[in-house]
Amino acid sequence: MSVPLEMKRVTRVHGRGAGEVHALRGVDLTVRKGELVAVMGPSGSGKSSLLNAAGGLDTPTSGSVRVSGVDIARLGARERAAVRRREVGFVFQDLNLVPALTAVENVSLPLELDGVRPGTARTEAEAALAELDLTAVADRYPEDLSGGQQQRVAIARALVGGRGLVLADEPTGALDSVAGDAVIRVLRARIDAGAAGLLVTHDARYAAWADRTVHLRDGLLDGSDSDDVDLSSPGELRGADA
């Protein structure tokens, strides 16, 4: 059975000659179903490069990136985009919600872009919002939502359509502690329901909700994989109120 994310010896080099920057240096990382992996590291350590490579937003210089068994590093731009729409959900700190679309329209957008009929896409989007207790704000625009509500809409959009891999880049960075806790709790619940997640965070309090934490420094990943990882009780180190 394929795993949601498997990265093998992934490198990413930007520029050439004197300006060459090694953003990733032989990264190995596997994220399984029901597992949330936190990624920590200083600014410039390669965390964004790691997420971009994992989700097919960037092509590694070398190595393989398998999403649900498909090596997206070997695909063309159109094929990678198709895999992203169907398999990968992104949650960014800046959210990237479309201001001119309501919450339910934002969530249904990736389904419609993938050819799902508008009526069916809206039904699935409404179900995703309901899971996050957002039914009452489904027809509101992003500017009419609180920061926490906007982030939950972004999570609903990331997970709608049964995506198996969620990539979250500092999803709590712009939120207060109450809203941040709510977002992490929702993300954790969806991982427990069977998705796989990669969470970039600078806050050890949120990293504690993960099943394990890896550290990036200068493109090198420490603690990336272990054959004896025990997933029988995921989230052992997560927050006490998980």
C-alpha cells in the first residue's frame, strides 16, 4: 500500500556558481496515514523548500518525491498540478482565500477546477465546512470572517475531496493563542481520521500536537525517519487537551 508522502534523497539547489544555494541536502522523509509530522528549524533552513517539493509546487534538483505512490518529481507541470488538486491540500499562513468568493465557494473551487460539477462540488464543500463548525458562515466572504474562521475555511479547502496529504506552513502564525489552538485541534482531528500531515511551525507548543518532530538546518533534516516509529498511539506528545 502506498504512503501519502515519501521523499528519498531530495536535493534542491537554487542558482549557479558563486550564487548557488543548497536549500535541501539529501532529505529522506516518510509521512504515513494518520501521522502528523512537525518540521522545525531557523529561518532560511529550507522549510519552505521542503513543503514546496513535497507538494509539487517546486521540482527537486535530484531525488524522488512520491505522493500516494506517484513520483511527482518526474511529472510535467500539468500532471503535477493534477496530483496537487486531487491528493494534496495546502494551508498557508497567508491563507490565499479568494476575496471575491464566499467561504463555500472558496472550498468548492479546487473541486470545480478538477472537473467536478458545481452542484456536487458545493455539496462536498458544505460538508467539509460543517465538519469544522462553519455552516453558519458558508455564504460569508473572507473579510467578514475572523482570523480563526478564515484559517478553518482554508483547512476545509485543503481537505475537501478526500485529499490524503495536508501540508501546513505556519498555519497559526497570524492567530492569537485561542484561535491557534482551535486550528491545530481541527488539523489534528483530520489527521486522526486518516489523512497525513506535514506541519511547519516555529512554536514547540504546536509541534507537541504532532506524532514526531523533525528539525531542518541548512537543508539537512535531523530525525527524519525511523524504522521503529510507533503509530499505535499517535499524538502521544500532543497537547494535554487534544
